[in-house]
Amino acid sequence: MTEHSHLPAGPDDLGTAPAGSPRTGSPGSPAVPRLVVRTTRLPDGLPDDLTALTDLLPDARPLAWVRRGDGIVGWGETLRLEAWGPGRFADAEAAWQEVLGAAVVHDDVSLPGSGLVAFGSFAFDDASGTTGDARPGGTILVPRVVVGRRGGPGGTAWVTSISEGDALPDDVASVLDPAHRTPVAAPGRVTTVDGSLSADDWTAVVAEGVERIRRGDLEKVVLARDVVATAEHPVDPRWMLGRLATAYDACWTFSVDGMVGATPELLVRSEKGLVTSRVLAGTIRRSGGAEADDDSLLRAAHLARSSKDLEEHEYAVASVADALAPFCSSMNVPDAPFVLHLPNVLHLASDVTGVLVAGADGRPAPTSLALAAALHPSAAVCGTPTLAARDLIREIEGMDRARYAAPVGWFGADGDGEWGIALRSAELSSRDPHHVRLFAGCGIVAASDPAAELAESEAKLEPMRYALGE
């Protein structure tokens, strides 16, 4: 079921839906809100640096989807839609369509990310956010203000204001004034401890996964672990976003409802009938120092020839291609991956592309959220076969993934949008602003070595440790 929450749009809102709010279709449900939207071009553009968008965020509940200085950021909260259980994607989509049907949009820019947009974050597992859970399995947030840029430095920049009512919202260009922003504070000293499982216990879990694969129960499983960080001062996600946007500019830096990260993996982009998914699977740690470039070339060559990593990657690409095929009239699936170079690791990567086709009965092509739902969970974050891998994760992983490794991103009124997989990510505690939960996962196949997988997970934790300034 899905819940509509109408919250004040002030800067102190933490975006928590009131307990016991009526759900869609229940007696006493609120009427569908009438949103009024205005998008105008910013004639002077934005500063050219990569953090120009994240630097605009005024308070500690930011919304962001940024890569190489382009993207959208938002703040305030005009509307929140929440969904629970296995139907969370479909319910969120249905509620969003109701909102669109009542919206009035004035868009002078007409670019992806302008007009009426919403940010979203979903739980990994169907069992998350079921009846009785305090946290929903999916959340769609419509900000009060959105600022976007497309085309990099010198490209088009815009501001969108969204309000509830019958009149156009006031001009909001003044909110871009630095005087309206609370200063960003560093978290100070940060300490980390093992989360749900100790490092030793997690390697035992990996060994169990390898044993199940070797006896034929499944072909691949992705196993994750968490680490809990405690900061000296309350953690400001804007501090993390600025550091991630600079150091990991090839990734999609995101922040939605307390989930923050820089994901290298684009689950799906849908834009004007074209669909793209970047698949990552197969990883090797990247070293630093004076000989880092030469070392990276050697490691990249090793990764590209690694039978273990190529096997893992093949499963991931096949799962994405199979999931997208029913929605596409044509597809391009690369024969071999390329090596993606990031500051901390190297990945085997493939970009799967396709042309969307409308439904046979005249229905429109699926929205980006519907495509994300069809793709989740891919073999890159769950395993192969999917059901067997999911069941094994529930049995032996020993932690609640919450929204780690699940879809996070944005979509607009036309259904187009971008959804990443919440990797290289952290969840800010809603109870204690000093606590942050960091995540990392590894693809396990028959040739996996538990100690090597632990080392890989440590490498994957580096971006979020860096984001905290650790």
C-alpha cells in the first residue's frame, strides 16, 4: 500500500511521515494533492566546478543526483509517497501517476530533470517495509526547490519550485543566495567498528556461500557486510556529498532520505525512448603511490583476463539483458567488458543499451521506475539464479540490507529518469546524527577466496570512509 504525507516545507523538516497516516484507498485517505510547478532558466548558469550543485544545498536533508557537475539537487519537501512490501514499486508508481494527473506544470526549459521531478529510494528485499515495520520499503520525495544543470560548465541551468495549491509559486532565485545556507560542518574524529558481523564471521559466511555454489545449489551469490561509523560531531550529508562529487566524479553522487553515496553502477537510464544500464561485476583493488598508474595498467590487464571475474561479470550482464529484453525492440549487449578505473578499485563494466517499445495494447512504454523494478535485483547485487541467491542471502548474510544495493535515483513527469544501485553508500541514522552505517558487498562464485573477498569489501568501503573524512 502507498501513503501520501503532506508535510510542512520548512528547512527543519526531517521528512518523517507521521505515524498512522492514512494509506491510499483506505477510509479517510487524503485527496490527491494539486502540485503547481514552475521551472525557469538561470541566465547566469552555475559555477563551473564539479560541486556547484551540491554546494547549493541549504540544510541537512539534501536530495541529490549529480555526476561530473551535471544533475539535479533538491531541498524542502512538498510531498512524500511511501510504499510497503513486495508491491512497493508498483504502488509508488501508481501513487505518482495520481499526483501527475492533478499537477499544473510550467516548464520553460524542457530538459531531463526540469519540470516536476521526484527522488526515490527503495529497500533491497521484498520483505523490508512490510506491515509492522517502522520504515517503508520505498519512498518517493517531491522537493520544494530543485536546481539542475545539463551540459556541464557553460551548459543550461535551471531552478524549479513546487508548491501545493492553485497559484504559481513565488520566484525562488533568491534561495540560491549563500546567505540562505547553513554552513557545512565537518564530522570531526570518526571511529568505525564491525556492524552486524565481525570480519572473521563474515569470511565464514563467504566460505559457506562458496560451498553452496560448489555443491550446485546456485552459480553466484552477492554477500554484503556493514560497518558502523561514529562521528565526533553530527554528520552533515552535504560534507559527504561534496567530497564524493569531487573525488568520485565518474560516479553518480546521490542523497535520498538519508541514503548517501557515489554509485558507479547505473541500474537504468530512460531518455526519449532509449534505455541504458551500466553493469559492474568483477573487481580488483587499485594501489596508490608514485607508481599507481603503471600498477593500475597491470591490474587492469589482470582483471580483464581473470576467469573468476569474467564469470561473475557474465552472470550480471546476462541478468540485465534478460530483464530488459521484453521492453525493447532492439538491444546492444557488448561481447566483452571494459575496465572502469575508479580512485579505489577497478571494475569490469559493460553498458547495455536498448530501444524501448510501447505495449502491444497501446500502452505507453514503461517508465524508468518500472524498468528499475524489472531489473531489481540483478545478478550484480543478488546472484544467479535470482531466487536461490536471494534465499541464501536471507539465510546466511546475517544483516538487514535496508536500502543498500537497491534502486535510488529520480524520475520526471514523462517517466524518464535515472536510477542507480545504492552501492558505495551509507545510511545516516534517523535516531542519532553521529552514527552512519557503511555497506560493501562482493560477488561470490565457485573460485572465490574468503580472505580476498574481505580485502575487496574493505576497498569498496573506502569511498564512504573518505566521505566522512576518516
